Amino acid sequence: MPANNPAIDLDQVRRQCARCDLRELCLPAGLDSADVDRVDQMVADRTSLASGDTLYHAGSPFRALYVIKSGSLKTQAVSEGGELQILGFHLPGEIMGFDALAGERHQCSAEALEASSVCRLPYAELERISASVPGLQRQFMRLVSREMGDDHDHMAMMGRNQAISRLALFLHSMSKRQARLGRSADQLTLTMSRADLANYLGLVLETVSRLFGRLQEMGVIEVRRREVKILDREGLKSIGEC
């Protein structure tokens, strides 16, 4: 389970939005210093997660959104047939919990893929502050739009008939998200297991392992366990578009 650090000074946490490296990807982006202070006041706490910890469960009441400060998480749900489906992988600067906006309960669960930390934003406070900070409303809608864009990328990927195109599109999408973080777009660390990745892509594990080898033979990537180096980004994109 998540571990809330009782030694954390909440005033210190609340002063961190202005200094956060992820500020331009998060709710404070584009706000003046006074409004950033108001967002600071909205941060309830920072939660630390060990690998495998659950942030929220499917069916749990919706009370907050969560900004990933560090690490990475996956979202997953169980189908009506009882099969586990991986829905997405989430990186620093991304907000989790949007699945519950249309209702009062989460539609999926969120689990840490590695040691991670998140900032918890009580939704009632977000609504209250947004009512008097138009810039926050606009940024929130941008973040919702970004989430929808990521969902569109996934649908486009799943629409590819060729398995190699799905994997290529996934790696290209991860490259873009890495660049958004200011990290190298060509050096990826895949924190998810190959089994989770195969599930997400709608493929079997053996196929995913074989396709990594094939892309490496084609000279577009270099693979060392969970480290993937993109050698030919345009080539990777072209394969994804086939």
C-alpha cells in the first residue's frame, strides 16, 4: 500500500510547485506566481509508492487527481470475462484519475511500476480554486485534451493489423512523451514487464520478444534488457504507419 511519510512538512510540499521541474507539464503551467501559490495550497500531500503498490482501486470512490512526480505507473481493469487488461502506462508530469471524472468511482486501478511519488489534488479543492482562477481552468482542459490525445494514439496503434507496427508506434509514442519531459527522445527505459507490454498491445509475450529482435535487426533500435535506444526515429515512425 502507499506509504505517506509522516515526516513530510506540508508547508514545504506546498512551496514546491513553483520550483518543480514538471511545472510546465502540470496545473501551474502559464499561471502567475500568486495563482501558483493557490495551486500549492491545493496539494494535500505527496504519496510515496513502492513497486507494485496500488494508488487506487477500480470501484473506489473518486476524491482526488494525482500528478506523477517521479517514477511510473500502469492502469489496468478486469474485463467482464475476468481477463486483466492493461490500459496505459503513465510518466512524470502526467495526471491520473481522469477515468472517474464522469462518475463517482474509478473505472480502473493504478499500480506503481517502480518506486514512484505522486502529488494528491483533492478534486473538490480543484473545482473551488478553478472557479476563481480562469488560467487554471484552461490548463486543466489542456491536460484533459492531452489525455485524450494519448488515448487516440493508443486507438490508432491498436488499429494497426501488423504486430510490428503496434510495437513501433508504441516506442515512437514513448519517445515523444520522453521529449515532453525534457529527456532524451532516443533513450528509453521501459519500466513495464514484457508481459504487461504484450497485454497492452494486444499481442502474446513471445511475439513481442520476437518483434524487439526484428526491429533491432532492421537497425532502428538497440535493445539491452529494459533499455531501448532508438537509432532511426523516422524509420521507426514509418514502420508504425504501415
